[in-house]
Amino acid sequence: MYRTLFPRDVFAELDRLQRDLTSVFEGSPSIRGIGRGGYPALNVGSTDSAFEVYAFAPGLDPATIDVNLDRGVLTIDGERKAGLQAQAEAGSDSKRTVHLQERFTGRFRRVVSLPDDIDPNAVTADYKDGVLRVSVQRRAAAQPRRIAVN
């Protein structure tokens, strides 16, 4: 009976709130990750020669993305503004009610701890097709090498 007193959106919001609170208190799924479910979504990995971070953030202006590396900590900051359709609707005189908005807007910040063998002077960042790729080269001395035995 109480479902008729409250709109279904209230229960959806309570469910979302419960999931968010649960994820805050769960442990991080990886050693270097700070958490999961943040924006932008990250893929973090390494090769023998580089450590790479992919941030999936479509619709951003590359000029609004800040990538910093300080003492082995990579920080990706930025802001995702509301889309053109949302801006046009906000400026219109007609009343509109948004029932569901899943697209993230606002400031974001993701932090990734890097291994000790990176070269902070050899960092590249490219943004293409909505994906930010940050590559940090490993120091030459730290790379595995084969030693010939005479």
C-alpha cells in the first residue's frame, strides 16, 4: 500500500544511496586503486617499458583536463559540463522535470599511485575519441634485460 503513497523514484534513489554507502565501506579491489565506480572509469596497467592509465571520459574539452605527477602519485582533474541539450532546456521557459539523469556532470578527480621505477620526466598524455591515455615510462635501469653468460 505504501508504494502508492510515494513515487517509485524515491525507492530507486534509496537503493542507489544504499549501493553508494556500501561501496564506500568496501575495500579497494586492487593494491594501487583507491576505489571503484568513480568518474572517469580507469584502466590501469603496465608493460616492461611503461606504466599506462586509460581514463574513459567522453565529451570533455582536453583543455579542461589537468594531469599531474608528484612523488609517484598521478592525479587527473577536470570538469564535465552539462551537455548542450541540458543547457538549452535549462534556459527555456517551459517547466521540465528530469526523471533520470545518469550522465555525470561536475568536477572530478582520480588519483593513482605509481610504482617506484617510473621516470617522472618521461610522461605523455593524449586525449582521443573520449579516452585519455597517460603513459609514464619506466627508468631504463629498472627494465628487465637479458645478460649473456660467457
